[in-house]
Amino acid sequence: MGLFDRFKKKAKEAVEEENFTVEEDSIEAEEALIQRRQLMDAIERAKKATPPPPPPGFEQFKEEVEEQWDEFVEELPEDPFSAPADKKSRKKAERAAAVAQAEAAEEESEPPEHNPMRSTTGRELVASEAAKFEIDLSDVEVKRGGRVIAASQALENILEELETDLLMADMGHDAVSDVMTTLRGSLIGARLNRKADLNEVIEKALRASLLSLLQAGYWDFDKTVKSFASQGKPVSIMMVGVNGTGKTTTSAKIANRLKNQGYSVVFAAADTFRAGAIDQLANHAERLGVRCIRSQRGGDAAAVARDAVESATARGEDIVIIDTAGRMQNKINLMEELRKVHRVTRPHLVLFVADALAGNDAVVQAREFQRMLSFDGAVLCKLDTDAKGGAALSISHTTGRPIVLAGVGQGYDDLRDFDPDWLIDSILATDE
């Protein structure tokens, strides 16, 4: 049975029993119309409301970050005023000085105002034309006459069934609550043409409610990269996420996608935490025919990333993809290393890689990453094997950032633009 099949079955039974709507002049109809106005007002107020305050303990969390970062001591030459004796030491000192200079410049600059169509480094993102979230019910609604959907027990029964289905789909409680509020506002008090198919109306309203979760500043990956490349090269893309979500493989897929569009690509093996990760990225680079800048295990990730950007700039190459180490979102020092890479390289784009099969865990990870290191969009891996779709529905709702790309297989070509309609179609599909 499909994800929402039980909900659809209950809705169909309620419609067939004719206990779903009431006549327009009845007391129940008037009550439904009043409740509809109240629900719509509440939804509009919620849209205009200021962001909620941080959760309890977050200020203490920030203080711990600052304290632990203060204790972090970087390796510097013993006497910064003396010239290193050998070439290797001079190169290391020059690299450390360049990193320190980049960090100082970043700290002095004013942070850009929040704008969903600007990147974490203040660059303009190109809006996606494919992302549409409005569902038109005008063909079944009338201003006078018709039937009115009442706030009845029959409606509450099917909504309770839907709420259970949504929670089973690994959706977060906040996302589920918003879907239910939006759905009630769409249905209760709706004045429908007598010839309207109520089952279709309910499914359209459900579709609109689910799509509302995905409303974010949707931007087009290919057009955005093209726009950045036209302003100067190279374009740097920083990949972040927790351990084991598929960042390195996704980096390879993005490299393949951009290489097929005629761009020259360079990898920065900034996951210096695991030697295996460096070798894995180097193997992908060899298969794809792209360069890979790397260091030994335990090297400075920020320095590797900066070296890759400088090397690509010197050679006139187009794209640098920075593959960073997987970080659990609660490891403060490790997260600070990612922030250092971001400060030093000022990447054009930061992409958070999530595993769709992780369900609600992926949503929690995305939210925590967003607090520590803002990202511009998400790449959701294994979306072809996730029948529930709860992670996809909740990540945008939780972080305010869109899912930009979707991994739908193991091959280099198995990366597609994320399409909200495609996702909704897949999770609303009825199993025969």
C-alpha cells in the first residue's frame, strides 16, 4: 500500500457517505466559513512572523564554540620575523601567512544581509524557473452557492490518518504541524461547485500543503555556476555534511556534470582526516580526467583548499570542488575547521550533502549544520530508493534552504536537478 493510500481511502469513504460537506445556508456552513477566515489569518501571520528564538541551551552552545576555538592553537614558525632556512619551510610559512591574511580580511568584512537568493558569501544566485508551489483550485471553487466543506468529525478522522502517515514518512513534527494547518485552511470553509470531485479536491489540497514545505529560495545550479564563471574564474564549490552521506561521490558526480558542459574541473582533497578519502577522490579524478590537489593525511584542510584555488587560477581553470571531511554536527572543533576552510576560500557555493535514507536524522543534521556553517543548498543522495520522502520534505522547511540536486543512482550521470513536483508525484503515487 502506498504512503497516503489509507488517507485517500478514508477520504473516499467520507465523500461517498456524503458527510463531508454541508449546504451553504446551514449553521455548520457559517461556522466553517468563520473558521476558514481564522485559519487563513493565522497562516498569514505565521508567514510574516519573525524567526523563532534559538532553542534552550543554544547560547551556551555558542559560548562553548568560542571557548574551544580560543584554545585551538595553529602551528606557526617559532619566530615569525625570521626567514625560514630551507625552501620547504619558506613555502610552509608563506602558506600560513596567506591563510592568516585571508582569515583577517574575512573577519573585517561586514556579513551580508540575509537574502535567500544570495550565497553564504553574498553572491547572487540565479532563480529557478521550474519551482512552482501554487495549486489552482479556481476551477472547482465558487463564490456563491455550491457545497461547503465543514469542520466535521469525518474531516478530522481523515486528517488524523494523514498526520500518522506524515510522521511515518520521517517528517519532523514542525513540518507535520505546518502541513496540517495549511490543509485545514485549504479545506475547511471551501465553497465548491456541486459537480466537483471531492476526492480530487482533497488530493489537490494535500499536494499544495506538501509543496508549501518546499518553498525556499530555489536557484538553478547550472545557471548559477555559469553566472559565476562569467564574472571570473575559478568558481569554487564547497561540499559539506556528516560522515558517510556520500560527499566524495557527489563531488565526482558534480565534476562529471560540469565537465560535460565544457568546464575544466579541479578537485581539492580537503578531507585530510582520512587517508582513504584522499585516495578515493584521486581515483575519481583519474577516471574523470580532472586534476586533484592533495596533501598528506593530517594536513591543513584550509591550506589544501586555498592551494587548489590558487593553482586553478594560475592555470585558468573553471571550477574547484572542495571535498571536506565528514563532520558530526556536535563536534565543535571539527566544525570550526570547516568554518576555517570557508573563511579562507570564500567559496561561491556551499552544498550540504544529505542521505535521504537517514530520514529525520538527515533533517536534524541539516539544521545543526545550518547553525554552525550556513549552506546555500542541499544535495539529497539516494532519493531514488527513499519511498517516504520525509527528509526531502523537511530539510527545506527546517533550514530555509532549497534542495538543489538529487542523487538517483550510483553512476556519475545519476545526478539530476531537484524538482519539487517530481518528489510530490512520487510520494503521492498509489500502489496498485
